[in-house]
Amino acid sequence: MAFNEETLKRQLGKYKFRDLTINEMKDVHQKFPDLKSSQDTYTFSNGSQKDLLNIIGTIPVRHQGSSYNIPIRIWILDSHPFGPPLCFLRPTSKMVIRVGKHVDTRGRIYLPYLQHWSHPKTNITGLLNDMIAKFEEVTPLYTKRSAEAPSLTDINTIIAKISSGASDIVAEPPMQAADYYSSKVTVLGTGDLGMACTMSILAKDIVEKLVFIPTTENTVKSGTLDMEIFHLPKVEISRDYSKSADSSVVIVTANTWGGEESYLEALQSNVDLFKSIIPNIVQHSPNCVLVIASQPVDVMTYVSWRLSGFPPHRVIGTGCNLDTHRFQFILGKSVKMSPAEMEAWIIGEHGGNEVCAWKGLERDNGQNINPDIVNPDHETCKQQAYRAFKELKDKSQRSWSVGLSVTDLTETVLRNLDHSHSVSTLVKGSYGISSEVFLSLPCTLTRAGVVSVSAPKISEQDEEMLQNSAATLQKLLQQLKI
């Protein structure tokens, strides 16, 4: 099929970088003519949908002297080429997915090439070549054997199960457990929050290695000495930033408040600390995602973005992630719904000026998404849940809670989960905000960082509150020496 540039232009009408994407598609068509493109609706894990360009077809793979055509589908996000595509296998009814390091049970494909996606060094053609290379090492699919002709191994397995009295006899070989991607994380900082992040990440078992770098001289006070005394598996403690090299995620918890006379002077001391921290991290982990937990988080996320030189999608602040999870939990108890069924968020400036957004029990077409529940008064229910959330927040905003929130974000990035979180991100262009400031909005996260940002519908009063927060932050940032 001939390459039709005009059709592609129409399909990419809402893409931010249409021309760059078209140029890549020309190269793909030339080097992989069997792959065809179309536009279809992709459903994200949070239930939201978007019309996206996708590539469908087979790629040639040679394994142990034989040739195979592996069916794949690549979804190209509207942030392309600055956000990595979403890649899947498309097994036929006669194929079985071989779960492993690069493929999960859903057929989702994970590759180092996607993890280190960075335009212009990476592109779709390079992705396809890397995919072929990895699949030639271990084929991601195998053919189902006929039920009428089980192998000798299958027969022996069945006989053994019968002899042992087992009742769950299946002729198919057992599937392996999903081998989730695990990588290296660095935690910067001292004190309770740095310790809480470290312990939470270890408890989740989502890393191969964790490097803890103290940022103050008093290691005894910070508790770092105890971590060295009682050795923790997978943890390395060092002041040498080179030990953090090639980290996938770098978490910054560092703060320094030196008793200055004014808030601005205290904040400037924190900025000065970051001037030594962030460049060191960027030098050794240029492809990492920065997760900022230092306070005030919206300000320090902006400072980290400026100092790192990273694109904004690779610098996120913890923002309102913890607050949103708490609000969703309390609201869910009120209306007997799971958080996954709701579109409820705490957004805006972290602290006292956040905004509560909840779509309620109805979708855009007015249909009740849970007909077994009588739809309560939307505002009354929201306000009751919000008051309960505020009481919980005032009583229990502790380091370990923030550590769990940081781990939640880290897991989403490392495992490429495509989950949405209310995190501090660059909000220029949303809700009439024209300044470069960071506030919390619902963001879909992958190994590349933020791949999409949504702006929930809110009242004019709440929108004005966000604009006021942005204006206040901008004035503060202009007074800092970054």
C-alpha cells in the first residue's frame, strides 16, 4: 500500500508535533513496508479514551535458524516523538504469549529502548530494530499444541497429577509469572522522609538496587549511620554521586532550613542546595525521571526542572498524589465505589490552596455508571468527603505517608503502568494559566515520565483559585536566584 501523506495529516490533526511524526512514519514505511498505519481508539488504564495513530503488522524474527513473523501493534501518543509509544503483541487464537522480561501477561512490550526514549536519539524505526533484536534472543510467542495430540511430557505430567489426586489437570504448559521490569533508584536527602522512601521502596520490592546519598554532613542525626550498621539488601549508601549512575528514577527529599530571618531567605537556601544536587544527578543519570518530594514541592519541582535542563515531562513533584488517594478512598466509602470507578482529584497548589474535583456518578451522557446506587446530591457528598479528608490530612501528614506516596509514583514509572496521578507538573496553558509554574494535575505516568495531562472540569471559582496560586508562585519564583 502506497504511503498517503495527506491521509496521515488528517489523522494527526490533534498531534502536537505532526510534521515530526509524519517524517518518522515515512521512514517506517520505507524500511518496514508490511506495517500499516490507521487511527483507532485507545483505552487507558483509568478508563479514558483517545483517538491515536497506531501501526499494525508483523516484524521478521529469526530464532535458532527459523524465521517467524511476530504480530505487533504500536500506539503512537499525541506527544510523539517526545513520549514513547505503547507497544503490544497481537497473538492469533493459535498463539500463546511467553511472559518474560520484555513481555507481560497482556502482551505489553517493555524494552530498554522505550525506557530511555529521548528525541531525537530515538525513533520508531530504531524501536522496531531493537524489538527484533530482543525477540531473536527469546521469542515472545509460541504456537498452541493441538488438544488431540498432547506431547509425551504433557501426558507424563497428567499421569503424575492423577496419581497425586490433583483435580486441576490442564494439558497446556503452565505460564510463567510476569517478570516486571526492575531497575535502579537513587534517593537524595537525609532525615525521616528519605528513610521512609527507602523503606517503602524496599518493601514493594520494585528495584534491583537503591542508592542512598546523604546531602548533609550529620549522618548520625539523619539515621544514615543506622542504615550502614544494619545492612539492608540492595541498598548502597554513598556520598559519591557516580554511584547513582544510570538510575531510572531519582527521588529528591533534601531540604535545608537554616533559621533565616525570612521565608524567602530560607527558600533561597534550599535552592542553593539544589544547585549542587541536581547537576550532579543529571551528569550521571541523564535519562532518569526526577521525582521531587522536597518542600515546598511546587516551587522545588520548578527549580529542579530549571536546573536539570530536562523536558518538563521528566520532572514531577509528589504534589497532591497522597491527598488524591486519601480523598478517593473516603469518597469511595461514601458512595460505595472503588477509586478506580471515580474521577475524583485534588489538584492545584499543594497545601492550603488545593482544589477538589469530582465528576460524580454520571458520565458525560448522563448515564449512571452504577445503577445500584442512588445518586446523592453531588456537592453535598463531595463536601462531606472533603471535610473528612481535611481532618485526616491535618492529623496524619507524616513522613511515612509521603514515603508511601513517593513509592506509588516510583512503581508506576518503573513498571510502566500508565496510571494517572495528581502530581506537580508544568501547567502553562491549562485553566487560562500563561506562566511557567508547576501545580498538580492528573498526569498519566510511564517510564518516560508524564505522557498526558488532563484538566478536570471545575467551577469558575475553583479555576480562579488555581490562577491565583499560579500568579503567587510566579512572583515568588521571580525573587529566587536560580
